[in-house]
Amino acid sequence: MKTKISVLIVLFLMSISVNAQLDRSQQPKQGPAPKISIDKPNEFELKNGLKVLVVENHKLPRVSFSLNIDNTPIYEGDKGGIKSILSGMLGNGTTTISKDEFNEEVDFLGARINFGSQNAFAQSLSKYSDRILELMADAAINPLFTQEEFDKQKEQLTEGLKANEKSVAAISSRVGSALSYGLNHPSGEITTETTINNINLTDVIAFHEQYFNPSNAYLVIVGDVDFKSIKKLVESHFGNWETSANVSSTVPKVNPNAQYTQINFVDMPNAVQSDIRVTNNVNLKMKDDNYHAALIANSILGGGREGYVYQNLRSDKGYTYGAYSGIGTSRYGASRFSAVAQVRNEVTDSSVVELMKEIKRIKTEPVDPEALKLTKAKYVGDFVMDLESPQTIANFALDVKLNDLPEDFYTTYLQKINAVTIDDVTRVANEYFSTDNARIIVVGKGSDVLENLEKTGIPIKYFDTYATPTDKPVFSKEIPSGMNAQTVIDNYIKAVGGKANLEKINTVLTNADVTIEGAPFKPKAVIKAMAPNKISMEMVIEGMGTVMKQKFDGATGYQEQQGMKIPMSEKEVSDKQAEKGLFPELYMDTSSINLEAIVPINGTDAYKIKVTKGEDVSYRFYSTESNLLIRSESTTEQAGQSITTIEELSNYKQVDGVQLPFTTKITAGPQKITLSSTDVKFNEGVTDADFN
């Protein structure tokens, strides 16, 4: 199908021919929005209810198949996680083709097939369209459900759940949804280990039979196909797909918005920054008259780097790496407006205040005409660019059907965007962006942020990580009589092997595996240290050689990365020279350390020791049970921003009579790195030359 944007093309060609005659002293006037002509896909429907949309595009010899099951939102209840398990099991073979044979054939054809619990997608060269469509249909209608695959998917889901227990963003997302929609709503329910363990293989099979069927299904075909031919293939491969008697379900009402603006706080003692979400429920549908104005208002507030919240929290104050807002739509009334940011602990309260200020601003101050103009221009540009993709045309057609939109919804889209006025922005901001009934979800380290949050004057309610109301957390316990900072340090030295053993160590050689979160590679590190303060670290990636070095020889040092050598600053050199010995606890001055509190660290009580060196302050945490060091925290200034670095130490092992942590997890801003020691040696393998 062709998409004609004739006016835009004509204007472009005319601009070339008259370019020499343009008066460049005058800013060109904005012309009318281009007129969009979108041809409708060809359609047909099978007897079983499957509705098919076909968009022919012969520019490239490719074809894609998108299957969408348009069920009402499904509440999983005491079997929460069943949709995730089904997603992982679908597309792994059929009742007639094993998992390995299925995947090998898809790979051999250079194609791909992916499944979700309510959808599927396949893509291939058009010459293989028959076979790929057949494989997709077979996997959808006759999936191979084995106990082995079920156990694997169940275990993966459980492990993913455990991994998210320390993720501030994951906890904030699930608690925010639960409080906004309700734990008994499909959009708010929470999957737990208990609900996962309630699921068995027969539950998954029954769920698939009931909900994955053609009565509410749409198949969108895009690419180098012939309508008559592809219709016969669809009838052949999907015609015997049987529907269930009843696949509809009742969607419960969402929770009402909060009675008054409040902070809903979740304590995460391991958090290195706070996740903030100012949110309220909205009942916005794509077919509503306010839809286009709501998009523009949200974009001005927080749709990108020019948005109010980004400019304030990131560009002006440097509180965060990014701050944004979003507004959702739903046919079932389950959508939200949210303004979000992840910020440093010490500015959590200020960030809450500033987010609220910017939301109030767009509700009370008319937007700048130029900002409105630029926002509209961005929507026009993005829309026109999207029209280059045939898949977009198919998605538009599906949107019209699923959301009960008028037939001209997309052909008049740009006119409606450009018709949004300053008054419209103010009006919809007041309708959808709440400042009187907002939930301010804050997930962070309570011991660092709660005191200042209380000073904002906004009422605070407390919840655990599963959105259950709880009491205000207690952050410190009474320090035992006679316990002080020096006693904690002395107990640590004794626990790791004693002063005599530590003083014998002059050099340490450590080999470690490195895991960098989000990186596709796993480097290896060689770390060498020599008393009192010499240090060398080299990081190697297989096939690439040494990718990073850091050296300090006692007098000067540098960092080298990708061939770029950066000398240490005077401050860095001074700090390194001030270090004494390989175990700093041996040389700590009583006047520089202070026992502040007993605090929980990852479920373990720890003595919190404040260490002061001139103007620098850091913290070290020692387990009250083992007396071992389990965490350290320090803050440095980089590029005008404060970066807090947290090292979590665990997996202590004995090396020549000395206990050392073999696992160190380092979090610095958004970066997360894990060092897993594989080998540690004392007093061998290290020379002065290693630090040059």
C-alpha cells in the first residue's frame, strides 16, 4: 500500500527551485500540516472469529505476521505469574515438532518467531512466508507443553523475582501500580513466590485453552505478499483453530485516587538513590476529545529534555540523570499520569518539592507559545517519519478497530495536534495532572531521606515492598554500653586474622572476574597493591586485550582507557598519599572515627562508623554478628555532581590465616560492577615496576 504525503513532497521540490529567491533575513512562516492519506489494509475474517488485516508492500522481499489476542485484562489471583510462564513456554516447539527442531528450522530460514501470553510475532523473507506462517500457527494452536520446560520457566520467573528484590526501580513500579489500581486489579496485582508455587503445568494448559484462541484475535500481515494468496494460506493454517465457549472476563474498578496528596514511602536500606513517582489515575481513551491536547501537555511537562521537569531537576539543579512524565490511555479506565525521577539520597525531599512545583506550573501558568510550537513540530516530524514503515500503517488500522476510533483518526491526526491551543494545555493539565490527590511514591533509604521528607509537610504513609501498609521503619538500635568506634575496629581486626597477621602482609595480588551491569562482555581484572599505598589495576577483555589501567606509584598516578591516559588530579594524589597500609583499620586515628548507630544492612545489623579525613567523610559498616566489614560508602564530586560510591563486601574466605571478601559489589551512580575474586596471594607476584 502507498502512503501519499503529496503536499509535503511538492513543497520540498518547490523549495529547491526557488531557493535562490528566498529572503534569508526573514524567518520562514510555518506552513499547514501535511495532508495525510492512509490507504486501508485489505481485511477478511475466518469462521472461527480470527480477523486478518493485510498491508501489501513490495519494496523489500520481507513479510511479518503479528498476532494479537484482544482479551479483556485478566486477573491471575492466587496463580500470579501464569501469563509469564505461558509466554516463556510458547514458541518452543509443537506437538509434532520438538523444541530443538523447531528452533533450528526457524534459524535456518533466517527468520524469527516470538510469543507472549496474548500475542505472537514472526518475520522472514517473503519466499519462506508459507512455512513461517505454518510454524507460527502450529506453535499457537498446538504448543508443546512439557514438564521440563514448565519447571525451567517457573524457576526463571522465581529467580527474576528474587533479583528484583534489591531493585529500587522494580519495587517502585510494582508498589506504585498496586496502590494506584489495587491488588485485586489485573494492572495492580503482584506476583510472589507463593503465587508462582501455586501454578502447575495443567494450569498453564488450561489458561492457554481458555484465553489464547481466535474469537478475539487479530492477525496483521505486512510485506511482500499477494492478498489472494496469503488469504488462502491463513485459511489453511489457522482455519482449524478452535475457539473457547467464553473468553470474556469482568474487569474490576481501579482504586480511587488518594483522598489527599501524600507520600507513600517504601524503605530500601540498600538504595543508593531514591525513585520518585508523582502519580494519579486518569480515565483517558484514544477516542476522547482531550487525547491530542493531553499528549501535548505531557510532552511540554516531561516528554523529553526540553520538558519542565528535565530542565529543572537535571539541567538546572543536577539532581538526576533524567526526569520525565508520561500519561497512559486505556479502554478499561486503568491508566495513570506519572512524573518520575531517580535522584541522589540527599536531594530526595527537594526533588519531590520541585516535581510538584513543575506540575502546578503547567496547571497555572500559560505555556510559552514557542514551546508549544516546537512540541507540535516534533509530533509532526515523528508522525511523518513513522509513516515510512508499512508496519505503522497496519498498527494504525489495528488501533482504529481496538479503540473504536473514527475512520479518519490518523488522517486528521496532525490537524488535531496543530489545533491544540495554550488554553487547551492548561485545561487538560488541570483535568489529568493532579496536585490535590496525588500519590508520591518514594522508594529509598529511609535512614538517609525520611527526616527531610517529613519537613516537606506532605503526609507520609509507609508500605513494604509488596504494597502492604506498615509502621514507620526504625533505623537505628541502642548501642550497647561500652561499645565505641575503637572497639568496633579492634573486633574487626581480630575477626579477619589479628593485627600480627595483617602487619606481615606487604603486597596483595588479586585476580578477579568482573561483571558490569548491562555490558555484553565480562572482563577479568588483575589488582596489585603494595604497602603503604601503591595500587595497580588492569582490566582485560578476551579478544581485545587490556582495555583499562589505573596506576599509583606512591607519588603520582593515572588512569588509561581506550588509549587515553588521564593523570590523577592533585586531590586524587593527595588522597592516595594519605592512605596508610593495605588494611586501613590498622592505622585509624581514634579522633577520626565515630560510632554513629546500629543500622540494618541487607537484613543484618551493622555498626555504622563515620570516618573523617580533613573535609572528606566516608562511612564503614561492620556486622554486629561477625564483626566483618560488609559495606563502605563515600561521596565524590565529578563534573559538578556528587557521586556516591557504595561497596558491598561478602563471601569472606581465608587466605593464609586472613579473612578476605571474595565478592565486592560496587555501585557508583547508575553504574553497577561486581568483582568476584578467583585467586588472592600475599607477598608474591608484585614488584615496584607494576605501578609505573
